[in-house]
Amino acid sequence: MLKEIYEQPEALRRTLQGYMRDGRVDFSDLRIEDLFAGVKKIYIVGCGTAYHAGLIGRRAIEKLARIPVEIDIASEFCYRDIPWGPHELMIVISQSGETADTLAAMREAKRYGIKILAVTNVIDSTIACEADQVIYTQAGPEVSIASTKAYTCQLAIMYMLAFYIAQSRGTWDEQELQQMGQDLLNMDSHIETALKQAPLIEDIAGRYHQVENTFFLGRGFDAAVAMEGALKLKETSYIHAEAYPTGELKHGPIALITEGVPVLTAITQEALVERSIANIKEVKDRGGVIIAICTENLREKCRDCDEIISIPNVNPLLAPIATVVPLQLFAYYMAVSRGNNVDKPRNLTKAVTVE
């Protein structure tokens, strides 16, 4: 797992280099333009980590391309009675390309004539073969059951899709899109900088590894990152971890905050920081320990947090790619401190091939 966490900058470079030209997305070799011609609605489905990548994709596509996006956990998708309409598209995300729940959702959509675009890491996998078109991530083999580099590469694809659709539809300023493309190309270096926080994160994990309950918070793009951080911790350390949008804390979960409970919060969205800090103060008033992952420019805003892990200043839209790295390291070091087999967690498999 640690090896694959550190492989993320190179995996991201491989995934981007085939599709980015001077800050612009070029999918011409994939011949996917017909899939998006006239699209009025997009469905995204995935499981676990892939679902979390889809949550980021939904926000990016809706913001930049102005197309409504629904996202579903694949295992629940087939139980819906969807009023399908014309000009709709499904994007399925699966690291292995064999995820049974995602495959079932894809086949259900195809029964109604819905076109499918797959995002996967495995060439000639079942999902890749049955989809109308496929975009391969270039994460390379991922052996650890807890997905890390496949996730960041999935995020890269989702951002490129958002840029591509926005370019095609003219829904966002072209120069701003190109600048965001350049920012995406620079994310490998930001990940490398975030990885330098490993000694600090190992120290924090060493002091909190005996806890049995944790909470993860975030607003906007950070909310999906919080969900991925909680999943990583559960998978590897077996510590109970719950993730909530920060604003939901006061609608029930705050009753669970007791003395010494670690609360990890991602804070990278400057427009939302004041509201997040107000909620964090409520947690501290109830004895919770705040571990903040924040961008350098927001570090002063987080000064009252118990622990601060900094990441570089990045475009807030793209921040999830860098923010998740400290959470991956935190999960790794928590698991190792507890003596767990971090690469082969109990009861889990790499590819879930049964529904």
C-alpha cells in the first residue's frame, strides 16, 4: 500500500499525458464525441472508492459543463425505477473492470438503450468490453486491496471529462479551462509535496492508533474526500470511521462526539472555510480532537485545530487529488501501528465479483 501511495505522482503523469495538449483535453483518439453529442443528463455509478471518485466527477461536470448528473452506488442502482429519457449517458467507474454490482447497473442501463462510457484500469476487462467506449486509467497494477493510486487516476479522468464536455459545449471560459488543465498537469508535484508530510502523519497516527471511533468531515469537494478517508481507515485499521458533510454534524452526529474522539476535517475550499471553522469549534467544545488537512493559505484559519497537516495551495476544484494523500497515509500508519496486514485486510477482496 505504501509503495502504491508513493507511485501516485508517476501514475497521474501517465494518465494525463495521453490526453492533455497544452492544457487542453484531447480525446480525439478515443472517438467519444458521439457519446456526448446532445447529452442532457449523465448517470455515474460505482462502488466504494470508485463511487467517491464519481462524487467528485459529478461536482466538476455540473460546475463546468452545466449538465445535471445523478450518482448512484452501483449495488442500489438496479432497484430504482428510473424514468429513462432521450439523450442520457451512463459513466461507470471500476478499478478492476469486473465489479459485479457495477456490471449489473451497466447492463440494466443498456437494456433501455443508454450509452455507456467506462473508466477502468484493466484492459479487456468485462466492463471495458461491454461498454460503448472506455477510458483507461494508467495507474499500473494495484496489488493492495485498499485502492490509492487507482483512485487518484480516476479523479484525473473525471476532471478531464468535465473539461472536455465544457470545451465542447462552450459552457466555461476557454482560457480558464486551459489554466485549470495546466493546474491539473501540475498536480503530480503537489502530491509529491503532500507526501513529505509522511513523518508528521506517522507521528499523529502513533498517538491516536488505539482509538475505536473517528469522524471525517468536509464541505463541497472536501465532503467526498472525507468519505474516501473514512473508507481507507475502515479498510485497513478496522477502526470505526464515519464521514459527514460538515454541515450535517449538527443534525445528529454531534451527539457522538465525546472527549478525545479524533475528527479529521478537510479544509481546502476557501469560500466555505468560515462555516467549517464554526462547526469545528462545536466539536472542540465537546472534547473532540481536530486533525485538519488544509491548504497552506488556510493554515491560519485552522490555528485552533489540535493537529494541522498542510498541503500546497492548489486550485480548489482540483484539491481532492492532493487532499486524499494525507488521509491515505493516515490510514496506512494507523493500520501498521495496530499490527494489521495492511495489504490484505480481513474479509475483503480486490475485485468484488459477486452481487
